[in-house]
Amino acid sequence: MAGPAHPASSGSKFEMLVQSVTDYAIYMLDLDGRVTSWNAGARRFKGYEADEIIGEHFSRFYTDEDRAKEIPRIALETAAREGRFETEGWRVRKDGTRFWANVVIDPVRDPQGNLVGFAKITRDLTERRAAERELRASEERFRMLVQSVTDYAIYLLDPTGRVSSWNAGAERFKGYTADEIMGQHFSRFYTDEDRAKEIPRIALETAAAEGRFETEGWRVRKDGSRFWASVIIDPIRGDDNELIGFAKVTRDLTEKRAIEEQLRQSQKMEAVGQLTGGLAHDFNNLLTGIGGSLEMMQVRLAQGRAADIDRYILAAQGAVKRAASLTHRLLAFSRRQTLDPRPTNVNQLLNGLEDLIRRTVGPSVRVEVVGASGLWSTLVDANQLENAILNLCINARDAMPDGGALTIETANKWLDERAARQHDLPAGQYVSVCVTDTGTGMTPDVIAKAFDPFFTTKPLGHGTGLGLSMIYGFARQSGGHVRIYSEAGQGTTMCIYLPRHAAEEVPDEDVAPPAPPDLVGEGEVVLLIDDDPTIRMLVTEVLTDAGYAVVEAPDGPTGLRLLELNARIDLLITDVGLPGGLNGRQVADAARGSRSDLKVLFITGYAENAVVGGGQLEKGMFLLSKPFQTEALAAYVSDILRH
């Protein structure tokens, strides 16, 4: 068995290890500082072979300046006295070139503690020092660049949001000098409204959590004036990923925003021009159909050919229906249609609509309806939502001429501040209904124009271009939005977002199917208020024929005076837009102050959102949109008075 290694063999191994090292110059000095050993690293750094340097004083590695300051002597004395000498500085190679060295000198003592020499380790840091100097120079150049920038406010915040640096652009935008603002919280640049919403806190939390916060909004200068700013906040983290602050860049976009607003106004006027031209074309066609039919009826009656009249009546009625559809779309686009919003479960609505959708899109399109479990209720006009969904499905079908897949999906959506800004909606809870197809998709240019009135990619005669405008107007009027997600050749998803309705869903008590047309009145008294004499004449004749007594008024004040006479009135039928300073809703509200059980039927084709009072018709109030069929009016009145 081999015995333990002799100390000499261990020493030999250590010496071999030291001699093989090339990244460090490791050598020994005697008490006078003369070299007594020399490794491969020393030869590489210094350029001397061992037989050239052994016995020579180590001061020859120092610069003339350091030798003049007696740095070699001080180094050995410090090492002997304090147990170590460590420094960085220039050293000299054999060829006279210099390198930046990290130097450590340790004293070597015998077992009795007597100083017998020194161990010296040198490392070449020239490249690292050059890199550090370049980094410092780069940082200084960047600092000078940032400080000189005047088109951007660039400054730093500590982790709590207090300003820790301030450039010339920040001083120009905000109005504060560095002395005035350093150490102050950046929330002072925000409006009172944004501070009340805790936007500064949310901004920093979002930047820290997501790696960036970016937005546009009003900011406040030192003098209290406001400017429209683009703001970016990025987190700054240390080597251990610890948050050490934020970098904030602000740009004044007030002038740019004003120019964009002018452009938007110009685009609006262009859209109005397109709208007017399209309306003139469509309504001229409709009026030609109606007027021509009436003229032909007059001609045939004069000729005694009454048997031919029916087809002209049908043609005129068809033109009226098309005109009604067009005005309905226009009102939806302008967000001025009269809505009857009620708590609605969209899943239930889709269940009733699914068969119609399948028949409409045809057998070549696979339809899948995916209703979210536990879907929230939303306050919406169910009929208008059905029309919007059906319109989207028809567009999807047209985008898949060779067939494809159509998916209708509902979901509960919670939009935080950032997501809400992206959707142009207030933060909160929403119900979404999305229609997705596998069709041709849209280019970015088409998406940008999709909601414009009369814009369409369909062939001439296959669409007015008001469909998406109508859906957009309906969604916005309902407190929501509609978004397009599409790529050319990759299909399209159209999503309608509607606010969640917090109240529990209630049965649709007020809307009942129309009564059979053979039901007649029993002498009930109806007060009719409408400023159009033709409409008053037609409605009065229809209701009189149906057995009702009708009292007419041409404006709101006259109608209200009749209501104040305490005479019998069983039903108030009123237009909403009335002359005389009182609209139909105001008359109805005033009348129900003294006649709490008075039933009211609004007949209107145009109304502000206020018509439905807080977004919903009150109990006992009903709505019928113009134009309407006279027999439908009689049936609806009969149904209202019997329930």
C-alpha cells in the first residue's frame, strides 16, 4: 500500500499548477523586492523569460512616474505592515508598452512568523478598463444628449414616483426648473380628474408589471395650462431584477392633436357629402316607385281599370318598406334611433335566432353557436341586437362565397383601464358577442373604412354600405362598441361589446304579441298628439274605424292642456319630436304626474336617447317606430288597452 504523499511532492504539484497559469502573472520576491520565481502568466504579461528576470528588482515593471514616487517601496512596506497591498495602475512590459494591471502583494512568512519575501499576483485589465471607459463615455454622451433634447421631456423617477432627473425638454414642457421639481412626485403633472382616478399609481404599477405603460392624455404645466401628451413609462431594474426606478418620456402633441381634429372634421364633412349623395340616390329611386305607382293608380281609375290597382298598391308599399329600412339604418348610424332597452340574456336571444341564421346563410356554411356559461345580462334593445347579429352573419356569408365556417360566441369580459382604452370604452364588465368567419378577410385599409356610411366592398346593387354603420351606431348608443379583428385571407371576427346589466333579468312583461286585427275598441278615448296633419288624419281614421274616440292636438302644450281638463283619456299616443317647447316625453311625464295609470304609446322615427328615460321605458309606456302599417297600429292599441 502506498503511504501518504511526501510534502515535497505536494509542493511540486502546487508549483507545477502555478507555473501553468497564463491568465495571471504569479511570482515571488525576496525581502529586497528581487524576483525569485516566474510563471507562464508573468512571461505572457511582462514579456520577460525567467532567466532574464530572476534576480532583477520588480520596480522595472513600474512606470517612471511611479518609481519617482517610490511606489514599489511603498507597496512592499504596506504589504509587510498591513498583510496585503492591492491597487490598479499602469505597468510596463519588456518592449516598453504599458498595460493596466490589477496588483496584489501578500507577505510570505516562515513558521516562526518571520518575513521571508512576498507573493505577487498581477492581472492584465487593459481590455476591461477600455470597455469601462467607453461605457462611461457613452453614458456621458447619452446624458449630454438627453439633457440637450428639447422636443421630449425625458426624466427619471425613483420607485415611489419622485423625480430624480430632469432634462431641458421636461423644463420646456412642464415649466419647472430642475431645482423646483427634483424630489417632487410626478403626479403633480396630472389633472385633478386623473389623480382622483389614481392614474399615476396605476401607470407605475402597470409599467412595473407589464414592462411598459403607454398612453395619451391631458397633462398640466406649472402655470396650470394643459397640454395633450404622449407618455411612455418604462421600469428600470438592477442586476438582481429589483425595481430601482422608472424612465419617463413625454411628448407634447397638442398641436398635432389640433391638426388631427381638423382632419377628422374634414373627413366628417366628406362622409356627410357621401351620405347625402347616397341618400339622394336611394330616396329618388324610392320616391320614383311610390310616385309612379300613385300616378298609375290615378290613370287606371280614370280608365275604369280598377282590377289593375292592386299591383301598384303593392309596389308602393314595397317602396315604403324599403324607405323605412333605409331610414332605420340611418338613425342607427347617427345614434338617434329610438331604442327600447331591456335586460336581455344574449344566449337566450341566440337560441331563438339560430334557426333563422342557418336558413339565411345556407347549407354551404357550417354554423356553430357557443354560449358562455353564466353569461351576464345586458341592457339592450333585443330586436336591434338581433338585427345587428343577423347583419353580421349575412356579411360573413357573403365573405365565404364557396362556403366555410361561421361561429357565434358569447363571453363575459372584464376590461381594465388599459384594455378599456384600447376598446374606447370605460373600464368595467361587458358582454361580448362575436361573429367569426373563415372568409376572405379584410385589409387594414378596408377595416379603417368599414364603419363609414355607404362604404362597401360588395358589387353594385348588393348592399348600401350602411349595415356596419348601423351596427356601430347601435352599439355606441347602447353604451358599448364594435371591433373588427381581421387579416386578408384569414377570415374576420366582428365583436359587439355591451355593458353588463347589474340587475337580475326580468321577464319581458311589457311587450306582448300584437292582438288579432279583428279586435275593436269599446269607445275608449285616445289623445293623439302629432304635428303632421296627414299622420293625424290617418291615425284618427284608423282608430275611429276600430271603435275608439280620438282627440287630436298639433303640439305638446295643446296636448298637455287637454290632459289637464280631467276628461276621460285612456291612452296617450304622441310623437316625440313636437313643436311648442314640449316634446312627447315631457308631455307624457307631466301627464303621468296627475294620471299615474295613464298608458302612453310613443310613435316616432327619430328621438334623442332621453326618450326612454335613463335607458329604459317606464312601465305602461310603449314604442312603435314610424313608418308603421295602420292595421298594426290598431292591433297594438287594442293590445295595450286590454293589458
